[in-house]
Amino acid sequence: MQHNICRLSHSLVRWQCRSISTQSICCKNAFSSRTVYHEPISDEEANRIVRKLSKTERLLISQQLKKYEREKGGNGVGDVPTLTSNQVKSLFAINLTPFIGFGFFDNLIMIIAGEYIDNTLGVMLGISTMAAAALGNLISDLAGVQLSLYIEVWCSKFGLHPPELTPEQTVLPKTSRIIAAGKLLGITVGCLIGMFPLLFIKNDDDEKDAKVKKEKVTEGTATEESTVTEEGVVTAVDIS
């Protein structure tokens, strides 16, 4: 009886050792080979694991995950979803509309301020028209810094919101081209519309040129009359 108990205990020990060695081999294979699969962890287990990590460890894991996603997308392993038609329209509109407002107010303020400076400080200080335009551009840039905030708020009130893009979609070349095209077209249209004050500003250059020509003609006529008068006086003196 005692012999059988000893044999049974010996068998249990051998089974436990075999189980432990099998587990160690499985664990080793789990880390060394990708063919060994395991059940996915639940949200509670993931939360528990994250809470046990330190701040430095969480940062390192986050960096490695981002690096893995970039390499996965760059190597073509992951399928990057293309932009849908609604995403393209929303992305184009959200970049087009604000820049129309930027260009409009930039040209509008620059023209009005430059004209006012040219007619006031330009006369008082004798600065050129280009200097007055540069000062007007300075004022429009300063105003644009503050107006940009209001323009973005107005766009959001009109229902313009950026589309929801994945991190992979934001780095697509197509996304960059759509953003650039919207901004370039918006600033062009806005600047052209902002030139409308020129329709109400009188062009004084023609008047100035006409005035200068008139003064030259008057001076030339006066010079000829004085010459003729002097010659007549001299002739009269010679005859006498």
C-alpha cells in the first residue's frame, strides 16, 4: 500500500514537471514565433494592464504602437481606406470658404487704408504711393490676425466642419492636394472680390498728368511771349 502511494506521488510529480515544462515551451513559442495564437484580451484586462504600467512605460508603448502603424501602412500590409466623395467635398469646402474670407478682407482693408494714407499722410509727409500701399498692407495683416478667428467661427455656424479622417488618410498625398487646392482657390477668389472698392475710388493719376501737362504748356507759352517781347523792345531801340 505504501509502495503504491509512493508510485502515485512520483507520477504526480512527474506530471507536474511535464506540465510546467510544456507551459514554458508554449510561453517561449508565444514570444519567438508568430504562429502561436492566443485569445484576445478583454477591455477590463487591457485597462488593468495599462493601469499597472508607469508613465514612462505607457509612453514607450504608445510610441512603438505609432511606429508599428506607420510601418504597417508604409509596407502596404494595412489597407488604407481611400477618401470618399463626401470626405473630399467636406475637406475642400472647409479649406476653400475661410480663405475666401481672408482674401476678401485682406484686399478690402489694404485698398481702403492705403488710399486714406495716400490722401492724408502722403500729402502731409510727402510719402510715395507705394509706401502708402505698404502701410495699408500692414493694417490689413494686423486686422486679418483677429478676423481669422471670427471667420472660422462663422464657418462653423454655417455647418462647415472638417471630415473625420483616419490617421492614415490624413497623410495621403491626395489629402494634401485637396487642402492646397482649396486654399489657393479660396484666397484667389477672395482677393478678386475684395478689389471692388477700386470701382468707387477716383483715379487721380490722369488728373495729375493733365495738370502737369497744362502747367508745362502754360510755362512754355509764357516763355515764348517774354522772348518775343524782349526782341521787340530791342528792335525798337535799334531803329531809334
